[in-house]
Amino acid sequence: MQISKKSFITIITGIICAVCVCCVSLFLFRKIPISRLWKQYVVVYVSDQLEESAVLQLLEAAGCRDVISLSGQHIPASVPLSPIEKESGSSSYLTRRNAYFFDLEHKFRLFYVPQAYENNAGSAIVSMHVPAGMDAQVRFPWVTPCISLLFFCFLCVFAARRDLFFAAGILLVLFGFSQPFAVNAASVCLALYSLYLALRFWRRRGAVHRLANSLIFSIFFLIPFFLVFSNSLRGGLLYVFTAFTSLFVLYGCLAYERLVETGSAFMPVLIRPASFMQVLTVRDSRYMLLCTGCIALLLCTALMSVHTFLPDSHVGSLYLPAPTRYADDTALPTIKDFVAWDWNVRTYPYRSLHETAAGTDAAAPNTVPSDGDKVSIPRYVMTEQGIQEQQEVVYTFDAAFRRQVLSDIDALPYPALEKLLKMQGNTVSTAYTSASGSRQSGVSLIALVIALFIPFVVFVVYTIFGRKKYDISF
């Protein structure tokens, strides 16, 4: 099929515009993972050399609002008959709550700034002439996209058409640098391998039909779309645009070759059609193992970075309160402890100090309530038999009570620590740790495991069945 010079200029102009738009989009919509301990909040740590009031003034001057601080905490419940819980020493929730505002060694004061004021907090930290910093460390994860870049360079050396592989694959690599997440890098590796396989069929008769009916090529080509979308919608849309731009670049290369052949007296034609070729060869299967290794490295990198908090160099070792999966001896009170404390505060006026927490009547103060616990008081009513005593249930510890307590948190008229705890969810434990940082969602980790198993399983299946039967449809 011949092509005119005018048509070629039109195609090249479109390709140049598409590539420029793609590169600009990758730059404008780039995203850098941020290591953050708490959901929706930034932790600002300041040396105790600076008074808390001075820190709050600097944060307020920088534009920070609703900062959660020690001095800003109050009793987060109001019961007319007994507004204050009977103190129980160091085990009291109110006493244990203060630990959230200091590091483990009590060398730094901690302030929790809403994420919307992260940049303002950074400006305030600059004006503090004492050791200070915040947990939201913006560090570009060079390792993640560089793994896919190295895999790209390796395949580029052994590709059937190195020039075409570089022209089409470089945009996918740039996508990996624009969205430097492990899932995206793994998707780029799979997509690059599908491009490597496809270029063996370049300009052969029936190439598109052969690749479209190949299970192996379809897996390596289509799965990355699902993986990237599982990480983020914006990243998925950006990947779709990048992938189709790469295909458009390949079409431009094809148009150029046809234009060159138009003015040539002799046009070489590949004799062997695509239907007579295997999609996967023994050598290609070995490169698939390298793809597996790259994704395994990405998975290890993701697992190590899931819980990573790196304080500034001038601070040294620093242990901050942070969400953790397992509580230990350094465990701090959680939202569950607050609900239990609120239960004790609300029910305290109705309970006898001489009773115990046995049975269904959670009577003892400062107890840990169980689901179904009730607090009742006697009522005397006139009946046909005379005046009789009846028990009136005042409070029941159930899902409705817990929802009411959590709902009351939002109505607190000050920046309460309980608002931060509620934001983290009911299943999160808290402890002092230097290894509990940026959150890697479970979906992302599952996507990485899937990406890891795809080339490995295909390699195993090919090794067992593919080599024994040459014409097996892979």
C-alpha cells in the first residue's frame, strides 16, 4: 500500500501534536508519592526549646487553621449531671491522650495540621530557628521508574526493530516517571514486553490478526490497563492516552516506510506470514523471567516504602505516634478507647460505685464496655397491685450508641484530637514508631502481586507445554 507525500505530512503533523500533548499532559498531571503518617493530616514536630504558644503563633501567621495542639484540647463530652469522669490515675483516657503531642523521648512537641495547609506549615517551619520538620516528605521515588527504564533499555538492545521499540516505548517510560508508583511501573514493564513481542511481526502479513488471537500478547497488552486503573482513575486515563499515542507513533513509522518504498523501484516483502510464527520463543521466555524479576523488585520496594518515615537529617532518630497494624507496649489510645471513655462519662451518674461490671449491667466506673451492656435505673409506677419498681434502661452499648458518639465528635467546637482519630477508622491501632508512614492501599499491593504472577505463570505454562508442541497457539 503506497502513501502520498501530502498524506504523510498530515499524519506526521498529527503525530507531532499528539506526542507534544502527551508530554505536556505527563508533566502537568505528574504526581509524587508523599510519605504521610496520618490520613488528611500533616504532623509538624518542633523542638521543645520553642514554647507551644510561639509555635501556634507562627503556624497561624503562615495561614494554618484548625491546628490540633495540646493546649487546644478540652473534655470532649458534656453530660449535665457529671461533666467530668471520675479520674483513675494514669489509665485515664484524658491522661493517655496527651501522649499524642510528644515524641517518644519528649524532645519534640507535635502539632497536627490539616492537609489543606501543608504548604503553609512548610513556610512556618522555615521561620522556626530550632530543629523542626513535618512528616509529609516529598521525595521522588527514583528507584521505581528507574526499574522500568532499565527493563526498557534491555529490551531495546534485543528488540527486532530497535528504532521502533525506542520510539514507541519511550512514552511509556515517561509515563512511569510522571506517575512513579510501583503498580504503574509494573504495568509499564508488562506493556514494554508486549511491544517487544509485537515488533517481531512488524509488516508481516496477518500480523494484527495473529497478535489479536494470541493469548500471551493479549494478556501482556490488556492487563496493564486494568492495573493502572486500579491505582487511580487519573493515572489510568493518562496511561490510555499515552498507550494510544505510542500506537500512533508506530503508525507514523509505518507511513514513513511506505513513503520511502513509494519512490523505490524494488519493494522487499517478508515471505513468511505471521500465521507461521510463534508469538513466544525460547529466548523471549527468558526475557519474561527478567520482567518477573523487575516486578518482584517493585513489589519489594513497595512493601518497604509502605511503612517508611524519614525525619530531617538534623533531627536524628525520631519516634512519632502513628497508625500501626499491631499494638504493643507503646500503644496509645484509639477511637475505641474514646468511645469506651465516653460511655463511662455518660453512664457515670446512673451507676453505683459499689457494684461491679459483672453481668449485663456495666456498673463499675472506667470499665471497658462490651456490646449489649446496659445501664438502668429504678422507676416506681402505680399499678393495680400498688406501687411497683421497674427498671428503665438509660443507655445501651450498641452500634447506635457508637454512631452517636462518633457523630458528636464532628460537633466539637475546637480542633479535637478525636477528629483526627475518627478520620483513621475504627480498626487502626496507634503506637510510637519510626516505621509507619505512607499508606499503600491493599488494592495496589494486590495489583502488584497479580502483575508479578502474570509473567511467571505464563513462563511456567510455556515451559511445560509450549516447547513440547511447536504449533501450540500462544
